[in-house]
Amino acid sequence: MELWHNPRCSKSRAAKAILDERRVAYVERRYLEDPPDAAALDRLLTALGKEPWEITRMGEPAAKALGLAGRLHDRMERHDRMEWIAVLVANPVLIERPILVTDDGHAVVGRPPEVVSELL
């Protein structure tokens, strides 16, 4: 398993604690220090069954500065999706956390952290 983790985030710390309490083996990916490339983020989104704007932290100052809230995304095409992925790659702080990816390719956003337990 891989936990996309930001140790400064209370929800992320709570998800990590669930894994530790259950003695689940996982790799901790501090994605702010080790940001994904576009292909990795695209794979993650596929595993989550989500679009990039669905895992974007719109309350972050970077999202506001980039005007992301004003973008239309209910009918986005593949080209627009890849542009949005590029924004997340360049600004990994915008990626929602925590995210848990299982070895068999399933993934969840751990909000609330109890969702991590459901995936286990």
C-alpha cells in the first residue's frame, strides 16, 4: 500500500494512525516533497475513479490565485483534464489528502479518515 501523506494535515495523520494501529504495511509518500508526475497522477485518478478537479483543494491560496474555482469542469474534455492534471503536478499542495492506494490498484481519499478502514 501507498499512503499519500502530508504530516501537517490532521486528517492525513489520522489516516496514518489507523494504518499504524492495524499494523498495515505501507509506503509513506510525502507528495509535497515527492510530487507525482502527470502519468502517476493520471493513474491515481483512474484508481480513485475521480477527475482532477474532484481532488483539488479549492480553499488553498494557490487555487484561488490560479482561478480554479471559476473553471467549468462538468463537461471537460481529455485535453482540459490533462491541463488540470498539469496544474496539480506543478502545485501538489492542491491535491487532497490523504490518499491510500492498495497493492491491487484501488484507492480512496481518506476524508473522513475512517474511509481508510473501509478500504482495508
